[in-house]
Amino acid sequence: MEKFGSDALDIIEMNPMKLTEVDGIGEKKAAVIAEAFKEQRELRQVMVFLQSYGISTTYGLKIYKKYGQDTVRIVKENPYRLCDEISGIGFKTADKIARNLGIDLCSKSRVMAGIKYILSNFTLNGNTYMPKEMLKQECMKLLNVPSDLIEDSMVALMTSKQIVTEEMEDGFGVYLNALYFSELGVAKRILELSLNNFNGNSDGIDEEITEYEKENNIEFAIEQRQAIIEGVKNGVCIITGGPGTGKTTIIKCIIKIFEKRGMFIVLAAPTGRAAKRITETTGYEAKTIHRLLEMEYIPGEGYPSFSKDEGDPIEADVIIIDEASMVDILLMNSLLKAVAAGTKLIIVGDVDQLPSVGPGDVLRDIIESKVISVVRLNRIYRQADTSLITLNAHKINNGELPILNEKDKDFFFIHQPNSSEIVEEIVKLVNTRLPSFKNGFNPIKDIQVLSPMRKGEAGIYNLNQRLQAVLNPPSSTKGEKEFRDFVFRAGDKVMQIKNNYNIEWRRIAGEGEEEGTGVFNGDIGFIEEIDKENQNLSVIYDDEKRVVYDFSNLDELELAYAITIHKSQGSEFPVVVIPVCYGPPMLMTRNLIYTGVTRAKQLVVLTGTRPALSMMVKNKTIAKRFSGLKKRIVNLVQIIK
């Protein structure tokens, strides 16, 4: 400005090399300044265009990053592309743009996008397919178009291999392509692997188990011995049971038997937290399934690819997968493709917990097909004489009310008559009462509030705001970033709420610098720094990974002082606090409260009303998921026979 005055902007845009007349600016820097100016000018034009259609700055930046200077042309030609290609932009936003652009309501691209939108939303509730008549009804409500146009658009989607229809037990079902072929793949592969029985290897197992008992000064029960024998001799074996039933002890014995036979074993789990816990309890390294499969991310793809597959399988004689109830149909398909013929697969999990967040009910479907060897552990062995957490988890699972408030025990119930009193009690528990308890729990790192619901007074949205106010209040030394209806603050406990396969991380602990990509739904960390100048914030996750988030990606994070019980799967916390009050019937279920209670290692505190607790324990309803896996496994067996 000192050099060129009011002509400065014109010179940057029209004659940038003239900038070299300013001391300290060479040709290279002049070119960088010109390029940045051009990019910002284009961005400004695009943002004005998008905001005229009601698209926020956050999503506008995402769209511009994807399409660059072609944004306006692409959006005008087919705004429905945004549904498929921009995370967070749904059909309704794209439809609003299309209407403003004058695109016909009966446009086939609109109807096809609407069908995929409804199907995708249906899979968010854990379903792998949607009954065709239900889909048509939802399409007519959303799109307001004739039934025959919906049929024609379905045919077009089938022709372009985006959906598949198939006759199911409840009429015709409609699948998104990836889910259909994942179901086929899991059914075929699990059956192939299960046919590789190793009866020759079962010789001498009893003696090996007895030897292990002597070496470790333990005695297995009959059902535990049976689980070990089945695990050793079968190509595929499922071991299922609740807390304290000895799953970890059984795994350790199975590993020892295989080791003595010179076999190579790998352990894995769906999440980093679950893998870390297996490593700690067994003494053997466990990886996440994504890491075991050597995940790669291809830009533009919604799901990762893996280096390990049928062409380059996992190098192992035995693969043991823990916390299998969390594995959805897509991940199970990727895993089974990478299991070589002749490799043993042992699947361990608690089928009575909530099913996976992703589509499918894989563990339950495989068990209920009655084709794979299954051992169900029912008796409690671990801490049976001291832990009410373990005992009460089994009582809840059996439909019995838990034992409450015994002196010097680890399971407490605090009566509060309504939601507002429950919330006040939770704030006091987390902020003062539990930290001053005999163990001196850290209010942020040790205590986790788990709620059945998101909305409402006792839902996680309200609880997070209340807990943030006392645990991490505003300070002049802490950076802040407002986002939607809440504030992110340095020091906040946060959770990743969707899989992001291409975000980069760098490990900050250990020798050397390790780098990689991928942060997953349910990962919990802490905000390290908020950098307003560079428009980003950094999060340190449990496994010492530092991830830097651009402000345009903050829709992937949530405060995590309180999280839903569903999101807590695969994790363990020293202390769990759960509000127990009336809510939507689908959330007042036995397997929900059971899953919440089993997340605690040292202490459970429930607060609410006993009638609400009784209602949850008595309600054994399991929300039906539309899944075809069980049927496919059974049908394949009949074909083979």
C-alpha cells in the first residue's frame, strides 16, 4: 500500500510481477500472492452463489474444496451430485437448490437421488435393505411424484448398478449395491472357512488344557473347556458371553495351545480402545481391524480400500476378533475376504449387547443361522464374590432388577424424581462427589456419562453443555470456536462421530514419528489447541495421535463429556454415570442399559427413578433390523447339501 496506494489490488490481479518492486518480494513470492488472490476471488464468487441458495459457509467451503472453480457449473448442471459427493449435504438441501434453479420435480435425476437418500437414511438405523413397498411410500411422501416414475427410477438405478432388489422373507427388499454384495460375501466366505474343520488338531487338547491349568493355577469349567476345544478344532468358532464369563482367559489358553503347535496368531478388534484393552488383558499385541487389513483411502470413495484381500491375504494361521458385536456388514466382508483358506477364525463377542452402529446385525445373524460352531458362556467367574457390576450386568440380562447400594460395593442408584433433578445430580457427581470419592477419580479422564438419548433434558446435548460449563469453563487463556449451537474450547473432551478415512494423523509419543490416515466413529480425545489464524483445531486422541481439523470439518466432532450408550460400545471407563428416566420406547430397552453398565471397570452410578429402571430391565425388545445375512447363510447350506 505504501508503494502502490489505491492501485495495489489491481496490480496484484493484473500485473503481479510489478510487486517485485517492493523490498522483500521476489518473483516466487509475487506469484504466490497472485495465486492466493485469484483463489480467494474465485472462492468469494462461489460463496456468494452458494449462500444465495441457503448453503452455510462451512458447507460452501467443503463444496469449493471438492470442485474448485467448476463449482458453479457443476451445481447448476446437477445439484443432486452434492448428496453423493459432499459429506453432510443431504437430499433436502440439494433439492432446494434444484428448485431454485428451476429443475423439474419429475426429473429422473431428482427421483433417483431421492431413492438413494431414503435408502441411505434407512441404513443409518442399522438396516442393510429396505422393503420395497416401504421405500415407495417414503419416496412418494418425500418427492411428491407418481408411483410409476419411482418404479422407472428404481430400474435406472438397478441398470447403473447402484441398487439391487431381491425377494426376501417380508416381500421384495431394496439394497444399496455395496451392502448387497457385502452380505453375499460374508455368507459365502464364513461358510467356506467353517468347512475347514481341523479334527486332527483336536487330539490331545484335553491334556494341553490341563497343562495350562497347572501352569496358571486355574481350573476351567466344563463350558470353558468346551469353548477352548471348539476354538481349536473348528475352522470358524464363535465364543459369546457377558462380562466375567472368562472370555479373556479362554482366549489366552487358546493362544498358548496354538503357539505350542508353532502356529502364528493375530488379534484384532473394531476400535482402537478395544484393541488396546485386549493387548492389556492378554499380553499379546492386538490391532484394529482397519490396521490389520492395511487400510488405504482413495479420494472420492465413501469407504476405504484395504491392501489385504483375497489376492494378498492376512499372514496368519489363526485370527482372533474380539468385540465382534460392533462389526458391521461392510467391515466383516472386508475382513473375511482377507482370511486365507485354511486360516482359523475365532470370533469373540457379547451378542446381548447393542448391535453395530453401522448396517447389519452380523454376530446375531451368524449365531442364529445355527451353521457355525457357537459356544455361549453363561456362568460368572471373574470377581463374582466382589463385583456388583459383573453380577448386576447378568441380572439385567436375565430380566432381573440389579442389587443396589450395598455398602463398600461398586454399583449405586441415586433416586431423583425428574429429568431436571437428574441433570443436577449428574453435574454434582462428575464435578465434586466422585472426584472426592476414596479413589479420587479424575472428572474428565476417569468419569464418563452415558445417556440413552441425544435430545431432551437428560440427553447428551444438554448434558454436554452443563458439564462443559463446570469442567472446562471459559478462560482468556483458552481458544474457542463457536460451531452451530455450541462452543469448542481448548481442553474439551470430544468424540469423532463419523468415519473419516483420509484425515491425517501423527503420533506424538514413542520413538520416531509415525504418520497415517483415518479417525473412526467413537474415537475420544481432547482439544489441544484452537488456531483461528489458520482456521483449524488439533485433537490428541487416546492413542497419542494428533489430528488437525480444518474448521470446515467440525461437523465430524461432538463434545464427549456425555456420549450415547450406543457410541460407548467397545470402550471401558473407570466410572460410568447413567441417567435413568423415561424416554422414547425404542431407547427404554434391556440391551441398552446392559451395554451401558458393562462399560464400567470400577464403579457404576445410576440416577433417576426405579420405575424407569424396572421398565428398561423388563423390556427385552430388540429393534428389528432388516438384514438378509442369516437367510443367505441358511440358503447356501441347503444348496451345498
